[in-house]
Amino acid sequence: MHFFFRLHYLTTVSLILSLASLTTEAAGPEIATKLQPFVDSHTLAGAVTLVASPDKVLSLEAVGYSDVGLKTAMKTDDLFWIASMNKAMTAAGLMMLVDEGKLKLDDPVEKFLPEFRGQMVVAEKDQRLVVLKKPSHPITVRNLLSHTAGLVGRSPLEGKLDSISLREATITYGLSPLQFDPGSKYDYCNPGINTAGRIIEVISGMPYETFMQQRLFDPLGMKDTTFWPTDAQVKRLAKSYRPNSAHNGLQEQQVDQLTYPLSTRTRHPYPAGGLFSTATDVSAFCRMLLNGGTLDGKRYLSESAVREMTSTQTGNILNGGKGENGYGLCLTTSRKARPDVVIPGPCGHGGAYSTNMSIDPEKKIVTVFMVQHAGYPNDGGKTVYPAFMKAVDASTEK
């Protein structure tokens, strides 16, 4: 009995130590603590940080507050409005249909949306006169996803971002003249991504949000990714702030681009930036891309689709002929396509309230940075995110 008790004791201790070791590994190198000085100086309310490998989450941490006024500590499962990070997910949805042979990237948009037929481009414009001409070619799906379509920056009928349906929005986009010849310039354009979302609806025969839920979010396990957070999720939503020295550095504000209450289904889905999500959910999407279109043994996108998304599509328009950086298909990019690799270089996307996701095929990591800030005081915008990435670099180089 004595021997059995001792053996059982040693086995239990060994198990506890093993579990402790796993917990330490999962907790990571305390990257978020490097952001504590920004919380202390009221530059940052709080943040959730995540680092992942192709196979698993390596570090998931929280710092600061989700509600500064109530001193509510930020939690790793808190929700954030991810804004334009939504764009890459919309592109992935559309690329699924490309993989299925239902459209091609160089198809004209008018093939699917007749409201774009005969669209003209502005040739000359002053206070008295607008001269229109035919574009060199109709806008393509590739133009939409790379911000090179020349679409008007905002529909004249749009109020809040979620105020009208995709069908209504694209009709107004199609009736408006193009601002430049397709493919000749880059102009960051939400209407282009909304139009891509409408194409998903037309080709799939289901609402954009239903397609995304059934084909991407649910299969990837993105359980908290939604256009309409429930009342329970709203309670986990980190509050938004903007810099204001009169309010001890930070002033609370609503997400002024969206209609409230956020949980109401009267709001329309917005493919260019309407989603709410968590760091863990975003990492699942990014890990899928990092793995060349697969996650946990299931393929979502072909390698060619991932290569298109993560390769520079804008030529020298953005880089002035220096380097290869630019914009892919709803991702900022650093390299042109390479036939020997799926993802040619680091890529990612940010959101209006300073969220960010990054995919680095060279270091084989994904990073997710979740905050809710409409801006940073002084040079905070140039120091907070770099401080996070510096901590990531230090941890992954060990």
C-alpha cells in the first residue's frame, strides 16, 4: 500500500508538472506586458494579442481594460469591431467560387451585375463640367479586390455603412461614373469590396452573410465572428476610444460608422468592414491562409487562390518602382507572385480602429493585434503596434 501510494503520488505530481508546462507554453512569453506602459500613460485602453504557428496558438494574452471607466479588465475572448479586416474574408469567400469554376478573376463585373454595363469613366472635370469617355476595359473582379476599379468612393444613398442593402448599393455604384481608367491607379475603395460581396450573392444564390457563415466562419470554428453580435456578445465587446487630452488621454465613443443597436438585424451586412470578431477567430482565418488554404486537415482554398490573394496585384502603382510591396486581393502585400511558393512574402490587413492581422510565411507565424482605438495621441500610432511586433520578434527568435 505504501509503495502504491508513493507511486500514485509521484504520478500525480508528474501529471501536474506536465500540465503546468503545457499551460506555460500556451501562455507564451508575456508579449502583452510590453504594452502595459501604453496603458499606464493612457495612450492605450487595452489590447488582446495573439501569436500562432501553422498548427496552434502559441500566445494569447490581454492587457489593460475593455472599459476604462469601469476598470473592466480586458479578456482574451473579448470582441472587437475588426472593420476592414473583413475585406480579406470577403475575398476568400469569392475565391472559393473561383476555385469552383463559377467565375474568373478577370471576368468583367457586368457579367454578373448588369447595372455595371456601359459604365463610363471621368475624362475631365471642373466646377462647371464633367466629360465622360469609355474606359479602356470594363472593371473586372480582380480590379474590385485590388482597389483598382476606379469606383466612386461612396454611394450617394449610403448613410451609415450598414444603412442599405448590397443590391441597392451596387446599383448606385454602377450608375456612378468611374473616377479613373480601371487598372491605371490604386484608390482604397469600400464599394469595390461591397460589389464583390454582391457577386457572391448572385453566383451562390444565397445572401452574402449566409454564404460566409456556412462556407467560412462555421467550418473554421469562428464562433464569435458576426455582423450582429448578440446581447451576450455585446457585453464582451471592448469599448472604443479616441485620443482626447481633456479626458485623461482617452475619450469613449461609439463605432460611429455603424448603426446602433449593434445586435439588431435591421442593419445590413457590410462586406468591406462590418464584422465583429475575436483574436482567436481571426487567427483561425489567418492560419488557414498560412497553411496554403487548409486548416486542421480541411481545404478551404486552393493554393493558387491563396497565391493570388497574398501576391502584389498593383504592380508598381504603390511602390514607385522600388521593391515589390503593394496590395493583393484584399491584403497588403510585400512580394509579387512566385511559382515556387504559395505565399510569396509577409501580408496582412488592418482595421479602422487599429486592429491588425499579419501572416508571415518566412517566420511561419500569424499575429493578431486587437484594440478599439479611432486614433492615437501624439506618436502612439507609430509606437504601440511596433512595440507589439518587437515583442513578437523577440519571443520568436528565442
